[in-house]
Amino acid sequence: MLIVMHPDATEDQIKAVLDAITALGLKPHPMPGANRTAIGITGNAGPIDPGNFDYLPGVAEAIRVTKPFKLVSRDLKHEDSVIKVGDAAIGGLDLAIIAGPCAVETRDQTMEIAELVYSCGVKFFRGGAFKPRTSPYSFQGLGLEGLKILDEVRSRFGMKIVTEVLDNESVDLVEEYADVMQIGARNMQNFSLLKRVGQARKPVMLKRGMSATLDELLLAAEYIMAEGNYNVVLCERGVRTFADHTRNTMDLSIVPAVQALSHLPIIVDPSHGTGRRDKVIPLARASVAVGANGVMVEVHTHPERALSDGPQALLPDMFRQMMAEITAIYRVIAEARPSPRE
Amino acid sequence: MLIVMHPDATEDQIKAVLDAITALGLKPHPMPGANRTAIGITGNAGPIDPGNFDYLPGVAEAIRVTKPFKLVSRDLKHEDSVIKVGDAAIGGLDLAIIAGPCAVETRDQTMEIAELVYSCGVKFFRGGAFKPRTSPYSFQGLGLEGLKILDEVRSRFGMKIVTEVLDNESVDLVEEYADVMQIGARNMQNFSLLKRVGQARKPVMLKRGMSATLDELLLAAEYIMAEGNYNVVLCERGVRTFADHTRNTMDLSIVPAVQALSHLPIIVDPSHGTGRRDKVIPLARASVAVGANGVMVEVHTHPERALSDGPQALLPDMFRQMMAEITAIYRVIAEARPSPRE
Amino acid sequence: MLIVMHPDATEDQIKAVLDAITALGLKPHPMPGANRTAIGITGNAGPIDPGNFDYLPGVAEAIRVTKPFKLVSRDLKHEDSVIKVGDAAIGGLDLAIIAGPCAVETRDQTMEIAELVYSCGVKFFRGGAFKPRTSPYSFQGLGLEGLKILDEVRSRFGMKIVTEVLDNESVDLVEEYADVMQIGARNMQNFSLLKRVGQARKPVMLKRGMSATLDELLLAAEYIMAEGNYNVVLCERGVRTFADHTRNTMDLSIVPAVQALSHLPIIVDPSHGTGRRDKVIPLARASVAVGANGVMVEVHTHPERALSDGPQALLPDMFRQMMAEITAIYRVIAEARPSPRE
Amino acid sequence: MLIVMHPDATEDQIKAVLDAITALGLKPHPMPGANRTAIGITGNAGPIDPGNFDYLPGVAEAIRVTKPFKLVSRDLKHEDSVIKVGDAAIGGLDLAIIAGPCAVETRDQTMEIAELVYSCGVKFFRGGAFKPRTSPYSFQGLGLEGLKILDEVRSRFGMKIVTEVLDNESVDLVEEYADVMQIGARNMQNFSLLKRVGQARKPVMLKRGMSATLDELLLAAEYIMAEGNYNVVLCERGVRTFADHTRNTMDLSIVPAVQALSHLPIIVDPSHGTGRRDKVIPLARASVAVGANGVMVEVHTHPERALSDGPQALLPDMFRQMMAEITAIYRVIAEARPSPRE
């Protein structure tokens, strides 16, 4: 923490701040400048709440310095984390592709799409059985029936299942059927749910909230890890801005930003990130080029019949084209970049 | 829904869209223009998913027209809703003031603050027993012990208790102790929790999410009402923008915007909305002046010892000053405005 | 400036940073902490560019401390500035009302509106002769002819004229006819124009850019003052966010934020701030309640014929209602608040 | 335009709207629905101002349909525009690389950087002689002296010069020395300057404003083209959001969005887009992968001495690495994508 005093702060006011710091068992470092005095603080184990100081007379500003996360941090673990999912993995040398419909709608629809994506070499199948919908009158998912269909996809194709968990009550059920449990953007700061999946054993994919900062995303992951589940994958899915040409604005710079601060893998979801089918392929290419560990996309064989998010689902030919293009780009990236930090 | 065709859409493409509309049991209204054709759709019961059309060849855009909410809407209920809370109310002729500490920290702290706000005529006491915190290492609230302290505040001062509920598991417990259950901004789209409090009987205060649109806020309220709990109060608490001089940016225009579309009362929380003590009074005045049904603020007798959000809590003298100023402004507003819509 | 080192920065890296600071003639203050070392810097006359340090090995972050503005700052001038405009003023004890059409369209329209607002006690008349329009095909203003109509308004009613200046070439012309020259939001960082009006003698009203931070707004004013024109009025007119229920999102918290840092007066424009007629009155009330020195609104006697921004112009009855309401609120504010800082 | 009536609009109100449409010489298309009536409008040459209708009794909303741009539109010109710059080009088959320092600081610094980027095959050299700076006390550029240094770079290396023009007064001078005139983000809606460079003959690179929508960017280009200069290159350079891990948030989805609506080429500037050196390479890769026609980056041989934006300039080795990586990715893209639309 750095305390910046007003230019006209008195000696007594400065002294009172120094005393307040000492009273908390911390060490003050006064730095008198030409116009004003700043006071550095050391000796703290974790971050200090600026609220301890900024009400004191003469204080202009209290600036945080220490980052508030631990387990997610590269300071603690230098090498990249690789999240093992059975014989597959997210992070590490391979590009993880997660594909499937937005929602599991029927057995036939799901199998048809599963067959398509499997034939393109995909190892992770996505599909929602419990759907978070903005309106209470929209299709809310098939629930257990949907999970059973996903189970059949795994049995038949060997793909790992990625599916969303919406609340504490369904964690046990979803964990039974899923290989990776997804926490949606709207639940990124549902701390109760984060703690609950932190007690589960299956890996968790945590999507960035629509207006979450980098620190908030990492702290949400910290909630999960603090409960003992270290298998966390982050996911950028677009943030909310004034821009109106896409449903959300993809913030691809968070990929290298996460990689600098954290050892956790991060993937990108250009389907929700753009909300428009014709933007998914270019943004999937960009996601791989920026260095993401994987891409998650929605695919549908009959988007006109989709019960949710039809407009953003790739058609079969588009999906094949995307796979070809991102595979070629990943090869370039993989050659260019240094081996994963170990 | 309005379908706008590309300028170079062919007659066959237009016909295919008309057929697709008819196939869904809806009625198309083609409007050929100088450059392009638009097609209106009627006959729908609720909103139509643009995904049904925008993949069709020749379609440039599919524009939503019908608003997706019902129970929250003034179209359904013209007169203003007044949420009764025992012998107090939110909405209607009185300005509701909700005041207290961010979190219940100790019995003594809570009683001291309760005494202060009660002496200023406050009818609703706020204080968190379960706290949603960005970091897992921050103080998470006293839980049941905190609820019991709030119960004592009610017994002693007769103030109604407003406190947050974080997850489905604690709804029963919180409902037992609270007069109004608060859903925090981070849980505004925790649909599972919205449904659960919709099955409760106590009124719900729903805070706007940090990047929620007006429609999303109203649809979140719709989730609660669709389960049978019609006692919903909305709360603006600032949204997230690029602006860095306050913790959030207060969007006061949502107050008249809500009042135009919905019969539900709406209050404003300038403590979280600004995050800085010295901005709370001016923004509380503005909240009343814009026409809000109430104001919720944080007050602390010893903010330097507060375990959360100390920097935004009003000191006792500031709170008294705020009460005097907003009361005077509310008198002006109440005289000027027409009687509540009935 | 505060330099924060990586936890694993070596002694040599720390020493290199200390040397680099000394080499710039500044004084380093190393503060070794439990996990990492921070280094304060003093001795600088103005802000230091973080670019001087953050490329050095071992540096995690370089944090700015010194605020980069001078002439606009309360550190330099404690008392509130009152901008004199002939026998009227912006700032000080009176609430300044600036009203009129978005654009000067015809002599008749302008006179009719002028008569209306004058009859309500307005001292400042607004109206654009040069209009910044998003599309090159929209009405661009009457130019000189418009200025002459404004001149007639001044002669006939004695109101002061506030009108926009779009480029350096027209500064002389606009200064000849205007009492206050307005710099629009899109030109807030047109530094060439800021310098040019800084050399003029007439007061300047500077509107906040659509995504300008508080610091940027104050630095734009600093550009004008640095050239010698100290008569600057700031204006909040809404910022751009994801929210879609108004054209812009009004950020009223900037009013107390400006007042804390700067001695310059600040007014609010709820017409552009909301873009919707039915939101203007509530937000005008809120603007006065938050403590603004004035309000600027658009009024039109025949908005259906307006050549620009018709949807946000108040109708005559609405304008009269607004005047009554904000006058009553201002009386409350004026009584409550301490006398202007002198 | 589509007019949506309130559910309780009367027959007379609907008739009044139909009459108002007819009175403007347009054709109304009423569509009575189950709950409310919508009215389509055709017969308009350009966009209609919603202000003509939304004040009428019974009108709930007036929705724009027609896009307001012409010359920039693919509707008018189907094939991709290639902007010729002497024997080089932006758009078309080659990836355009524009590199150089943020500002021209000294002859030696400029030549050293020019030599570096030339040796990597770069055809366009960037460097500011007139600098738009947030603070009036920051380095404002060398002016004419800087332009002469750029002239020497062109003579010596044959690279084309891209440099910013800040105001109308310096357009003639900059046009004399530049091959491409850059309009900065802060001037994107400086309509006077847009018109002035529209009358020039040299190509213009137009940077997206920090909170400009896609439509606003295209309309700014339309201003230039409407004056007769059709040689316009667009440039994405990041937008302003709540995210704080980069200086701006890059919105790469605007690249395919522009390409869908417009024939103009678009490049990306990851240096300003991220503001941090270590993010430039990943985002440059992503920019090429998303399909941009080029990349503009800042390079500095001694960033610690840079007078502006040092923290975002690539060091020589980083620049070489970036060139290798984006060239390889461009090869993949070029093979995968269909030939340019012709």
C-alpha cells in the first residue's frame, strides 16, 4: 500500500498516518517530495484495505500494491498447469477443441452433432443440460435427461463431456455425468457455487463474467482452488461494452495477461464472444493465434431449429473449415513459441 | 420481429423467408422499399428468436420488437406497486430509507449504528450476515450469529431488517430472520436463486448486475414473480464503465426508465454506486431528485475498523446531514409530481 | 512514481533500478517487503513516464502517483472560480440555466423558442450554427446566418449566447457572435482547437468526451488555460456504456469529483445525456441535486420539425415544469450547502 | 423505419401516425398484432429521423432500419478496395506492415529504427511529427523538422511515410511530406478535419475513436469519401472499457464486421490497442489471424529514452520475432481464404 498525502497536509497529519500504520503492526516508509509526501507500507502478509487509511485527515489517496491472489499465481507455481481429463488434457502441448450444441435438445440432434465433431478430431463435447436463460419463459434445458444423452455421447465416441452446473444442488449430479463442469459467466461471482465445485473432484471450466476484471477472474479461480480443487481452466467469452456489432466484445488480450500472472490454462469461446455465426471463424483463428490453450465453439446441424443461441452456431461446413484453419495456425504458434514453462 | 432483406436479395429468397414465417404459424407482412424489402411478422404470442431467420439466404438482419417480459410490465398492471413490509412500505407515498453497516461485525458495533440510524427516523436497517467477497480470504460474514444480532435490532428498535441471501441453502434461514431478502448484484442472474426466492413469501430486493441492461434487470425480476412472489423491489447500485473516479458509475436514468416500463418500485444505493464516502451525499440527493422510491446507504460509527467497505460508509454526522438534505428534496419532489399511478 | 519489483527480482536488478532513478536526477526510496521490494521516487517536478522503468529487468509494475494537472487544480487555487459572462455568471451563487434549440434552423423557430425560455427567466440561450453530425448527409447548421440570428436573440432578449465552435478557422467568427464558445464532446481532445480557444478571450464551455476520464477532462481544460484563457466551464453530457435504455449514460458523480479536484464550475446537459425527452426532467432535477452549477437543455416548440435531435427536446410545458422543479431543488441545495469555497 | 405502437394505443392514435407518415411523402404499412400494432415505412431515400415520430401519442418506439452510409458500403461497390501508395498498397494480396517509433524524436533515433524495420522487409514507416498528447506539458512533436527527417527516411530506404495530421492548418504541410495521412482516434469525429483531408489527394488512415461504434467509424470514412478522396484505410486501435489489464481493449471482431459491410481495407494497431509491450506480439498475431489487411506497430531501439509511449514500443528482437510469426500466420490465412472479392 502507498499512502499519498495532500500537498497541504500538516506535519501532524503525516505523523498520525505513520502512527496508524505502526499501530497495525506494519512498517511505514515516509518519502517527502517537493509537493507532497508519500508513505510506503511494508510488513503486511496480504493486501491491506485502503479503508484503513483514506478517511484520515490529510490523506489524498491510498493505492493498493500487493496482488490479492495466491494459489492461481505464477509466483507460487512457475510452470504451466496442465489439466488432465482422462486421457485428454487442457493446457500443455495440444490445442483443446470443445465443440457441440449450445443445449442438448434431443437425442437425435445431439448424436448427429457429436458424430460431426468427432469426425473432425474433437476430443471434448459440449452441450448444456441445465441452461441459464435471461428470460424465465425460454427453454431451460432437459436436465437429467440431457445428462444421460451426454453420457451416451461419451460412451459412443469417447469424447469428454463439458457441461454447465447452475447451482449447488445439482453439483453432485453434474459431476457424476460430466468430465469438466462449466461455471457460466453469470455465475463467475456466485461464491457459494465456486466453493461447492471447489470441493468436487472433477475439473472446472470457469467463464469470465461479462464485466469481470482480470483480478476478479483470478480471484474467482482462487475460490475454487482454496477449497482444494486445483483443476481449473479459465475461459474468455467476451465482455460487455458499448460496441453493438457483436453480442459481446472479445477481449483476447486477457489470454497473454492471464498467462503472465497465472499458471492456469485459458481457452476462448468465440461463439458467445461474438454471438454471430459469421464472426466465429475469424475470431477462433485469432484466439489460437493469441496463444489460447483451446477454443470452445457451438455447432449445430439444424440451427434454424435450435432452442437457444441458433444464430451463433456454426454449420457443419463452417466447422470443418474452422478446424482446418485453426489447426494450421496452431502449428505455426507451436513452432514459434518456447516450450511450455516448466 | 422485423426481417430486413439484403438490397440484392432475390425474389426467391424473399419468398423463402415468407414461407418460413408461415411455416411457424405466423403472419408475414412484406414491405418492398426502394432499396430493399422488409418483412414484418405478427401472430406471435411472445418474442421470436431471431435465430429462426437470420441464417436464411438474403436476410440482412432480424430485429426484435416484442419486449420479453410480462408480470413486471405496466402493460399488465398500470398502477404503481407498493411493497408492504409489516407496517412499513417501499413504493407509494413515503421515501424509504435503508441504512446500516455493510456487514454485521459485532453486536456492539451493530447496536451502536442501529441506534444512530433509528434516531434519524430510519425504518429499514441493513447489514450483511452472509457477505459476497471478491477474495476468498476476505471476511465472509458472521452467518447465523449475524442474523441473530439483526433480530435483536428489530426487537429493540422496530426497524425492518434487509439482509442478503447468497445461495439456495440459506434462503430458509435468511427468510426466518429478514423482513426483506436482498439479492446482490453478482447474483442478479443466478437464476436458480431467483426461482428459489420466488417461492419464498418475504419481499425481495433485487440489485442490478454490474453490466445488466434494463431488460435483463426486469427479466430477473420476472423470474422471481413467475414463481409467485410479487413483492419485488429493484435497486440501482452503479454499473461498470471505463470511468475511474468512482468504484462504479451510477446510472440514475434507469429510475425513470424502470418507472416507464414497470410498476415495481426502485431504490438507489449510492454507497456501492460510488464506493467513496465523499460522493455518497451528493448522489443520495440526486437519487431522490431523479424520483427513486428510496435510498440505501452504508453507515459506520468506526469505519476505520470496518471489516468490509469501510471507505464508502458515512460517518454519523454525514448521515444526519444526508437525511436532512434528502428529506427536503423529497418534499419538493412529492409536491411536484402527480399522485402515484393507481 | 512507485516501482514495484517482482518477488523474485535479484539484488542486482533492484540496484539497476535505483541507478536508473538516480541517473534521471531523482531520488529513490527502496522499501524491502516480505515478498517483494517497492521503490518510491521523489524529486520530480511533474509526472514521470512509467516507460522509463517498466522495461527494466525485475520490474513488475510502475505506478503513477503525481496528478498531471496544475492550473485547473484546487491545489493551486482553493476558491471556486466564477465565470463572468457580462452581467451574468456561471459558478457562484446562482444556478445557470442554458436553454434553446439543438440547432438554429430558422429565424422564426429561434425567436419563438427564445421568447419561451426568456419568459421562464433563462439567462443563457443555446443554439448551434455549426453542427457536428455523425453523418455527412445530415443538416450541418446555418453557419454565419445562424450566428446572426443568435445575435438578434441577444439584442432582443438580453440573453447570453452559447454556441459551438467546430474548428480553428471559425473561432474568430464564433467569438465575435458568442458569449460562451462551446467545445463539443467529439472535440474534447482536439488539442489544436483547445489551444486556439485558449488564445481567445471569451469563456469556453468544454463538454466531456464520450469516453473521457476525469483526468482527461481536466487536462483538456488545462490545455485551454495553459494558453491564457482561464474562463472555462466544464460540462457532463453522458458517457458511452453498454446500457441501451438511454442514448448515453449520465455520470453525475463527476460533478462532486470535479469539485474536489478543481476550482472550475461544472454544469450538466441531460438532453444529450439521456437522448430522450421523457428522461430530461428527472435527470435535470438530479443534476441540480448533485450540486452542479447549472443545467443545459434543449427546448423546441415544434420538435417534430426539428432538423436535429428532435427526440430529446423538451416541449414548452415540460420546460416550464422543469424550471419550477429545479428551482425548488436548488433552493434546498443552496440552503444546505456551505457557502462557496473562497 | 418501424414504428411500434403501445399495446393500449387507440385507433385514432394509430391513424394519426399513418397520416404523419403520408404527410412526409412516405408509405405506411400497418401490421396489427395480437398485442400491439407496428407500422413499417417505405419510400424513404435515406434514413428517417425517429424524432419525427416518437413524440406522437401512442408511439412506443421508432426503430431505424436503413443504414446511413453509402460510399463506404459494399452495397455500392462489391469488390475489395486496394489503396495504392506508390508502388506499395494496403488491401489486396499483401499484408501491410507499418512500423516505426511513436514520435520522431531525433534524426539519429529515427534512422536507427528505420534501418531496423527496413531490414525486416517493412514497406511503411510510421512516426509522429505532430503528436496529440493528453497533457499540454508533454512532448508535442518536432513539427516540420520531424517531417523532414521522415522525408529523409523515404529517400534513403524507399519506405512510404505514414504520419499524423492534427488540424486543418497543417494538412497541406503533412500532405507534402506524407504518403499516408493518419487521423488519430481522438479526431475520428473532428468533422472539419475529415472534410479537409477529403479534399486532399493522399490516402488517409482513419483510426477508430475510443468509443466509436462500427456505424460511426464507417460514417467518419464517409465524410472523407463524400469530399472526393476515396483512398481510405480504417484502423482498429482498441476501445475503452472497464478492463484494466491493458490500456485499451482490442475489438478484433470489428475486422470481419467492417469487411462484411464495407469494401475499405482495415488494419490493426496492437501497440496502442494494448499499451504494453509484452502484449503486442500475441495481439499482432491475432490481428493477422482475424483477417486484417495489415498491422501497425511501434518499435524503438531505446524505449527507455522514448519521449512518448515508450512502454508499448517493441524492442528490436521482439520486432523481428513478431515479423516472423505474423508472416507465417498470414501465409496460412492467405491460403485458406478465398481470393479477394472482385
